[in-house]
Amino acid sequence: MADHSHIQSESASAGSEVERIYSRPVTAIFIIFGGLIALVFSLALSVSFGAMDIKFTMVWEAIFNFNPDLKEHQVIWELRLPRVLGCMLVGSAFAVAGTVMQGMTRNPLADSGLLGLNSGAGFALALCFAFAPGLPYPYIILFSFLGAAVSTIVVVGLSASVRGGLTPTRMVLAGVTLSALLTALSEGIALYFRIGQELAFWYAGGVAGIRWEQLKIMFPWVIVALIGAMVLSRSITMLSLGEEVSKGLGLRTGPVKLAGVIIVIMLAGAAVSVAGAVSFIGLLVPHFARKLVGVDYKWIIPTSAVLGALLVVLADLAARMVNPPFETPIGTMIAVIGVPFFLYLANKEKREL
């Protein structure tokens, strides 16, 4: 009887905890809509700026009244529009991947780059370029998913194989170690098969090569994964409260974690396949989203998607302005912010241990 009362009190406590976390919906809605407006202006600015500066009126005409005889319209449609839309999708994908990972693992350092997913996808791409040159993009994106999946399994396996099990620091160490190994192997493949030029884009992280053909394939994968993340948002919120609390609320943690991992692999694999191994987006954005809208993932996920898209669009714009007419890889631009933030979080995590 005492055990039954204890279980009931734990469930009641868990229920009150879940009720407590539904906070700041008005702030979240304001940030999401404000972020979308800022994103539209950023997209327009990014399309108009480049080696050939184009007026906003010309951008409007090219989108709604395309004239193939005008050089400016061709530049907008063939080069700049797919590039900025690719930035938007890549930013949302990496940001939500990091958000889902941090929520499921309760690991504030979780990010697809730090945990080895990006390097796993990049290694798979190196194998594609070396052994199957000219492989159609649909197959490239599938190999990217496979590489991210294998990396996830290895990182989780290494972290769980030692005494103490999965901890945030252990997962990051395993991810960084695996990333270093796979990057070294990729570079060795690049030297041996003389494909360094093809892989340089993926190492640095860039969006200049994104075209409509890639977006048409990438778009449904990212959208389905984002919708899946929203469907799982309540379950991820429960997981973020702890394993015992979520089980006390009747959550089947195994299937939720499996679905979450599949979503992360889809998002990270799709993003890496078009933009390369860009780290720190999934580390930075979820933290800012939680600070702004609270700890309910029903609001954190869409906020992260919007802020991630805005971050990458602005980073790409800044990358073109730093040293024109040359372009700085967006991976470098984001790392300038991401590395100090990671060191701050790692130091904070160490103090709390």
C-alpha cells in the first residue's frame, strides 16, 4: 500500500512538473513570427547582395515576373535563390537536430557536429566521391544518412561501454574522438584518390554550390523530419525531465528515443549532404531558444527552426562581406561564435559535476 502511495505521489509530482513547464507561449509566438519577418528581409537582402549587386525591385520582378533574357533574373533564379533557400533549410535542420538531441539526452553539449554525425556523413561522402564519382544526388543523400547513422551508433556504444554509462561529457569526448578519426580518414582518401578539391567544400562548410535539383530532394526529407520533431515535442519535453519522471508519466521511452534518433539522422544527413560539416548551429540555437521561450519543446522546436534558419542566412551574408569578392566558409563564421560558447558550456558542465 505504501509502495502504491509512493508511486501515486511520484506521478502527481511528475504531472505537476509537466504542467509547470508550459511557459511563455506568448513570447514564443512573438519570437517565431518576428523571426519569420526578419528571415524574409534577410532572404531578400541576401539575394540582392553579391558580386553583382541587384536592387530589391529587380529581385521582386525576377521572382514574380521572371524574364529569362535578363542576366540579373538568371543570376537570381539559378544561383542566389537556391542558395539562400538552402541556407534556410540547413539552418533549421541543424538547429532542430541539436534541439532534439539535447532534449532526449539531457546533454547541453549535444550537437550533430560535436557528437560525430557530421563527420560520419562527410566520411560517407568521401567514399562516394572516391569509389562512385558522378553518383546521382539522391544516392549521395542516402549515403549521408547512412554515415550519420553509423556514427551515432558508434558514439552511443563507446559512451555506454564504460562504467558510469552515458554522460554528457563522455558523449562529447567520444564524438570528438570519432570526428577526428573520420576526418583524418576522409583526408587520407582525398589525398590517395586526388579528390581534395571536391571534398574541400564539404570540409569547410559552404552553400555556394546549392542548386534547385538538390533542394527538390532535400526539402521533403527536412520537412518530414521537422514535422516528426513537432509530433514528438511533448514526449521530448518529458524526456528532458529525466528518465524516471517520463516513465512515471507512462511514456514509452524506447520507441520515442528511436524515433528521435531517426529524425536527427534525417536532419543532419540532409544538411551535411548539401552544406558540408557545419558545427555549432545545433549547440548555439537550442540554448538561446530555451532562454527565450522556456523549456517546453512544443515551443523550443519551432523557435529553434526559425532562429537556426536566420542564423545561417545571416552567416552566409556575412561570409560574402568579410573579404569580397572572395567568400569565407559559413562554417568558419559560425565557429567564431560557437567555439567560445562551447568552451563556456563545457566549463559550466565541469563545475556542476
